[in-house]
Amino acid sequence: MKDSVLRTKSFAFAIRIVKMAQWLQTEKKEFVLSKQLLKSGTAIGALVSEAIFAQSRPDFISKMNISLKEAHETLYWIELLTATGIVSEEMTKTLHSECDELVAILVSTIKTTKINS
């Protein structure tokens, strides 16, 4: 799991989220939504990293489920930022796509782990 696609993609996504939050705060002077985006968007990878050292399969599944919830929350903040016109759809298109991909990988990981339990 240490070098997994999920860990690599969630880390790269977190970097993009940090940069987006910095941009929102400096250029748009948007602090509330940017903090929400930052918290949920970086939590995805943090939880995946925690899962590497899960104490059991149920613990692993639990961490992955929480990561999935954080990914869905991140999608919400991205959609809200776009819908309110704070950022353009063009700016968030790839972020949204990457987050959708993380959701799909997380769902697959959770299902596979449950089946193999």
C-alpha cells in the first residue's frame, strides 16, 4: 500500500488543493470556503496514509470510508466555489475530475477489502 496508486494520487491531489486554497486566499480573499476545501481535500490522503498502518481490516475499511466521505465533501466545496462564481468551471474542471477518480478508487478499495475479508 505504501506505493499505491491511491496514495500517490491522493498526495498529488492534496498538493493541488493546498495551491488552490492559497490562491483563493491571496487572489480572491476568500477564507472560509478555502479553509473548508483545504481541510477536506488534504484529509483524503492523510486518511489513506493512516490506513497503511491500520490495526485490522475493519480499521482499514473505516479509514477508507472516512476518506471517501472527505472526498465527497471536497466535491461539494469545489461545486459550491464554482456555482457561486468565486472560481470558474474551467479552473475546477481537473480538480473535480481528479476527486471523482479518487472516489472511484476508494469505493473499489473498500468493496475489494470487504469481499476479501
